[in-house]
Amino acid sequence: MRAWKAVVVVNALLLLLGAGGFTAWRRTQAANAAAAQAVTWGGPEREWTGIHGVVRAVLPDLGIIVLTHEDIPGYMPGMTMGFRVVAPQIPDPLSAGDTVRFSVRGSPPLVVVSAIEKAP
């Protein structure tokens, strides 16, 4: 066999093996993504009550309240984040800097603030 024919055959084999490997990798990635989404999204609706936090911002036009909160057991560690509120009137009496106690409910990660009140 001439050298150029050997090069063509080797390149064709490498191309076929590479395409097959890429296809297998894509299938694996798609399966992993589907499994991760099944674990992350959905599940039973839960409610966490009595969570302490501090109001950082109230965005009534968007229906969001930004809170720095303590750990929410079985859901997430303490952090500052925005939460959607169930009803637009919930954050009306609140302003930035208020210490609050609140409840969230939903199916993680899709949770909303269901109740909030100023803490004594």
C-alpha cells in the first residue's frame, strides 16, 4: 500500500472513531443533565417556617423581596438572595434593614415567601 493511501485510511478511521466518541459523550452529557434536572426540579412541595432574616431590598413592581437569611434546614445555607412573594401586599410594611421572620413554601428550587412579619 502506498504511503498516501495509508494516511487516508488512518485519517478516515480517526474521523470515524472521533465522531463515535463524540456521539457517545453527547449522549452521556444529555443523560447526566436529565438526571440532574430530575433531582433538582420538582419533588414534593414543602414549607419552612420561622426563618430569621434581614430585609435588604423590596421590589414591589417585580414581586421580589431580597433577604439575608439564616440556614434553611434541609434546603440551603444562609445567604442573601431574592425571593418571589405569594401576594404583592406581603412586603408593603417592610423596608430595608428590618429584621423579619418569614416562611417559604414550594418545590425546590421554586420556592416563594408565603408569610413574613417584623421580628421583635
